Amino acid sequence: MIRLVASDLDGTIIGSDNNIFENNLKAINDINNKNIDFVICTGKTYPMMKKICSQFNASYGIFGNGNQIINLKTGKEIYKKLLTTSEINTCIEVAKAHNLHLHLYTNNEIITEELKYMDLRNYKLQQNKYYDTSLQITIVDNLYQYLQFNNPEVSKLIISSDNNLSNIKNEILDKQNLSITTIKKRGEYKDKVINKEYEYLDITPKNINKSTALNILRNYLNVDNNEIMAVGDNLNDLDMVKNSGIGVAVANAYDELKQVAKYTTVNSVDNGGFAEAVYKFIEF
């Protein structure tokens, strides 16, 4: 019996055209009507996802790839973990030394020196009807100075490039004990929102990921792991899908995710892959 459904959004429920297949919306409604907890698991921050969480009537939200968990029914914050000043400064130093683009996430803003790559994507996504526009995008002349004078709480940061970032990842890990996920937006996974190929490092505090956060929430709710279905498409969903009772990859998912999933849908996100998984494993 499934008591909790955890799902990524972009590429899993929200399609490549930034719309949602009708069956996916129906499946979410059916989950809620059956009193199964629906949990949004996203790399985005809560302010950007607040509107869509409300539209989906989600019970809980895991944000920033796991550094914040919120009870969406009450607004109570269950868990939060931030990057330290030392960790942030190391990442900025490495990025600037290699002339790489970097942007930071706080609880309510994106901080960047120029809109490019993922922060440009987020800017464009704010125009989408499903997203909230309360997330502020702050463009600054100098990240060091802004952080020094404003001292914001930074939950995660992103380093992006047209080129391979393996050496950059290793350089940062040699200096700081962090969780770093490499995401490659190339070929069939090209970023269609900004029409560009690139890759980026998603950097969070150590041991922060969707799977860890889902385990924290599972214990908080006293839900057994075999009562959880997790659905995703991207590499930051890999551990969550691998470690859940029923881990599902939608048809358009990265091959690495499909290899660890217990089930891969026939349908892609644009044709209701999420709904297919829901109706396959849950009786209504």
C-alpha cells in the first residue's frame, strides 16, 4: 500500500513545453482524494514553487534538492541546512579562477552577476503560469561584496559552463566536504527553455540530496520505505528513485536513472508518464 508519492516536477510532471499533461493533473487529484501524501521534490527553492505547491494541493515539499522540508499544509519548516561562509567562498574562488558562471540561492532570491545558464532558465520559468514570481533575482556587480554586506543565508549554489566540469568538481571537493551533483544538459537533454547545451554543478551541504530529505520526512511521518513511490527524470533524482520502495523513471529520464529504477514508464512526461506510474501502482 502506497502512503506517500514523492515526485520531481520539471521533466517528470511538467513537460518540455512547460505545460502539464491532463492525466498528470488528474493523477495528482486522485492521490489527494485518496488521502495519500503528495510530496513535491525539487531542486528549486520554496518561493519559486509556492504557487504550484498550492495548485497541486501538495502535503509536503522538499526544496533545494533536499536542504529544506516544509509542511505545506501548515507552513511549518521541518528541516533546513545551509552552506557555511567558508564553503561559499571556496566555490566562488574556484569559479572565478576558471572564469565560470556561478549563482547562489537564498530562501527568497537568486544572486548572480549575470543572467546565464540556470539562472536565466529560472528567470524565464517565472513567466510560466505554474510558477510563483515572488522569487527575487538579484543581479550584483560583485558577489563577494554583496555577501559580505548582506550576509544572506545561502542554501545552495550552481557553477555552470559550456565545457566539462569534472576537474572543477574535484578541485572543490579537495577543499570542502560538500555534496556535488553534475547535471549535463546536452543532446536529448538540452535545455529547451533557453535553447542551450551546457552542464552544471549543483552544490549543497554534505549529505544533502532528495533521498536524504525524503528519509527525514519518512521518519517524521512514520511511513515505511516500502510505502513510498518516488518518480523522477534527472540525475538529482537518482538516489531518491533508487532507495524508495517503488522507484520510477519516466520514459524521458536519463539512462542512469532508468538503470536504478524499479519501473520505467512507457510514456514520457509530455504524454503522462507520471500518471501512468500512479495508476499502475496505486488502486483507486
